[in-house]
Amino acid sequence: MARSPKNSNNNNDKRRATSYDVARIAGVSQSAVSRVFKPGASASAEMRKRVLDAAEEVGYRPNAIARGLITQRSNMVGVILSKLTNLYYPEVLVELTRRFSQRGVRVLLFALETEGDTDEILEQVLQYQVDGVVTAAMLTHKQLALFEKAGIPVIFYNRTLGELPVNSVRCDQEEGERWLVSELAASGHRRFSIISGPEDSPVSKERTTGAIEKLHELGINDVTVVVGDYGYESGRRGFREIVTQLGSPPNAVIAANDVMAIGCIDEARQGFGLQVPGDLSVVGFDGVGPASYAAYDLTTVRQPVRRMTEAAVSMLLERIEDHHLSPEKRVFSGVRVPGSSAQVSHGD
């Protein structure tokens, strides 16, 4: 009597179970098996149990690649992140991955050293034939045109592309910085300095510009700006550069992100013996975990990452389904966090 493939010890008799095997054992059609394993498809509880029991019996797993060949979709999306974004704000990748996975879509991560390295991975993204892309790095007009030609929708995360009609989700960087400056100025601060982020970072540019414009509106035009790289050490180094340029510490330092603000605080306290906020006020931006530590209790603006990532995922999947949807730009206000690292009015 012939043995079934499941029980055979002969490697030549072994084969991978198919959906037709499951259908035969469960007593249903092959299309019913497909519905059970397709996310979101309708199937009765009784049918689902029969199919899953049969699949367990023969060791069947649906072939995602084969399904993609049938539907002409890879069920994969590309996420482009710079190294700095992922290092200092890992919640973005975690949330994007979780939300796509809930919808049966897998994420391919393409990591850049800096935002200027996009050319190096662009061909890789296209070769994987992803269904769509979420990018937290800038693309040039030419690069965006390549995605459009390939029929791959793109969502810019926390960035946009000038006045072009692109799809984007971002935090209102300027609004957050204007609030921080207003609070500091209302408390009597007049000597301001800024530690900006990398020069190729559009987020840093928006934050720095928002702060400077608000300072100018308030009649404060003499502002010292030094360049950092979003890292802790550049926050410490930035504060030393500021003191060297001014000859003495300023009243307030506006850092382009929380990590540099924390570095600035440590350098002010340990390197110069200053009290924060007694002698110096320091503010940041992002709302990362260490910003709430008691040693810092940073005055900052927290990005609404969960809402922003949900918007990015929904927008991309909608455009994968319908490429003719018009471009959409969603802007989210940051959450104001009045900590104790700065002497501010804490007003609305």
C-alpha cells in the first residue's frame, strides 16, 4: 500500500502540499481555500475551520510569491530611511512595519547613511518591484519621475517636495518652533542661539527657519547658529562653539532635535558649571524617550508618530488600489511639552 507524501521517508516521494490538497481533504473548492488565506476575504467560520484543519494536516502554507504573480502585486512596500532618522526616532519604522503587517503587507527597509545617498539605493528599490514606497528621505524631481514611470506611488514622510503636487505626511515643524520661541521670549529671553541639524536635512531646515523667522518677528535679529548632526556629541560640541563665538553663554539654546538638546544640557552643566534652567534655557524637538527623564525634563514638541504613520500607510494603500487618486498632503500639529529645561511662560 502506497504511503502518503506526509508519511513517506523517501525523499523522492516528498513534495510540498498545495491548495488543491487542502481543498480535497477539506471537501471544498480550491477558490475557497484561497479565500480563507487571503486577508480580508469572506469565509464562514465553519469553512475556515475545515480549511485550516486540513492545512495543518498536510503542512500547507500559502506561497506569497506565487500569489503575487497571480495578482501582479508583490505585497511588499519599500521604506526609505536615513540612518539618523532610524537611530534617533526608531518608532517611525516600528509603527510603519506594524501597520503594514496588519494589512498583510511586508516592508523592505532601505537605509541611507545620509539623505544625499538616495541615488545609491534607488535602483534596488525598483528591482524589488515593490507596490509602493514611503520615504523619510528626500527625492529629487528626476528620482520621483522614475517611480511615476514605474507606476509606484510614493508617500513622503515628514517631508514634501517644494510646490510639486506630491503625497506627503508631516509634522508642522514651523508651528512647533514658533511656539517654543514665543514661550522663551515671553519669559524674557533675548540672547538666542540655535544648534541646527545636518545641512542636507529638510526637517532641520524647516525647524531652523521657523525659529529664526519668529525671532525676527519679535525683533530679535542677532542669532548665533551652529551646525550639528542630530547626535548627542554634536549637541555638546555645538554649545561649546556657541560660547566661543559669543564669548559667554546665551540665554537660550534651540536645538533642532531632543538628542542634541540633551547633549547641550550636559555640556552646559558639566563643561561650564551652568544651571539649566537657572542660567540657561534649552529646548528641543521630537519628544523622544530620554527627553522625559528627570535629569532633563525637556521642553520640546513631540511628533504624533502613531497618527502620522497611520496616515502614511492608509494613503499609500489607497493609491496602490487606485493610481488615479489626486495628491494629498496631511500636516499634523506637534504635541507641546512644557518641561523644566527652560524658563518659559507655559502659556497656550
